[in-house]
Amino acid sequence: MMRSVAIIGATGEIGSTCVGRLLRHNWNVIAIGRRADGLAELGMRFGAEATRFQGHVVDYSEPEAADAQLQAVAADVSVLGGLIMAVGQSGSAWPDLDLERWAHTMTVNAASFLITLKAFESALSAAEGSVVTISSVAAREGYHKLDYAASKAAVEAMSRSAAILMAPKKIRVNCIAPGPVEGRAISSWSSQRRAGMLDRTARGCFAVGEDIAGVAEFLLSDVSRHMTGAVLVVDGGLSCRIGI
């Protein structure tokens, strides 16, 4: 039986890699992103595999509209084997951070968890499905963007609590906390910052999208069927180097 997965934040670095990997491994993919052009480009990228690809526009910065859009998508999905929540707002540096930007980051990164899980809860339960959320090592380390760090800490806390709440419905909930991932998110880093982070990373390199997507696929699979409420750090040893 072919399995279906919904991927939130599907046009981002991690989300788009998850789309490609799961399409190659015979999943039906419901890709949800903010931009129609980005979703169209993503669908065209996979050729024949795109017959198992659906793109839907949802903008989480407007939570009431996002809720309505997700409910419309979920109405056509009776059974959902997996849900990957990779949506992410990068946050603001301290001089630019105010209440409006704080609220925006928390809405996109954290409130999206509630809206999405509510929308797909019934379909996930019908399949005894698996939810994978994407946090960040910024949730547990000092980070220069308070709103981003707080929102990702919220994702981890919600993932653990949702694992308890969803267990009676046979839904598993686990979280991945990546370190830096090559791509748009770190393309603006200075050479000094990049070198400093690489020096702290035990493996001496940053992750690529496939490193995270592979762990996400593992958490969706039956191999991890006894795992729920876990947070898996995938950072190449970045967070274990302090004091060494």
C-alpha cells in the first residue's frame, strides 16, 4: 500500500530535500508551502515522480487563513502515514527585534504546530501515523536571535507533550534538532563565522539536506515504531564540543 506524507515548509532547504527523498522512496507527497511559484518549481523538479506530488499554498503568518486552508487540504485526506513540519522563520537580530517581529516568528514557527496537527490528526490516527518536527540546536544553545531560539524550544516542548496526547490515537511524535545545514540559511555567513562553527563541529563539516531527510524518513518508518517524544540532535557533534 502506498503511503502518504504531508510536508510543511516544503520549499525550504530541509523540506524540499524531504520531498525528493520520499518521492524516490514511493511516498505520495502533499507539499505545503508559502509560495505557489516555489511549489510549482518543486513539482517540476521530479519528473515522472511528480505524479505523486501535490502542492498547496498555506501562509502561516496569517493563522486564521492558514487554518482554513489546511482544513480544506485535510478534507481530501482520509489516511496520512506521515507529517513533517519543517516550516521556519529565521528570526531577527537583537537590534531589530520588537513585539511585532517576535509575534511573527512565534506564529510561523510554533503556532503552525498546533494548526497543522489539529488539521491532520484524524487522518494520522487512521494510519497510525508518525509526526516529525524540525527544531534546531539553537533551542538548547545560546543563540543571537532570541525569537528563533524561543520558537524552536517551543517546538521541542510541544513535540514531547504531543507525543503523550497523541499516543492514545496511535500517532507518534518525534523531533529533529539540526545544526547548520548547507544552503540558503547559512549562505550569508561571514567566512569567520563559518570557520568558527566548523572548528567547533566534530565532523568538520556542516550537514546537507539529505542528512536531515534521512533521519526524518527513519522516524516515519516502522523501524522507529517504539520511538515517540524523542528529540534527535543531528549536528555533526557541534553541541558536544563545548569545553573540549
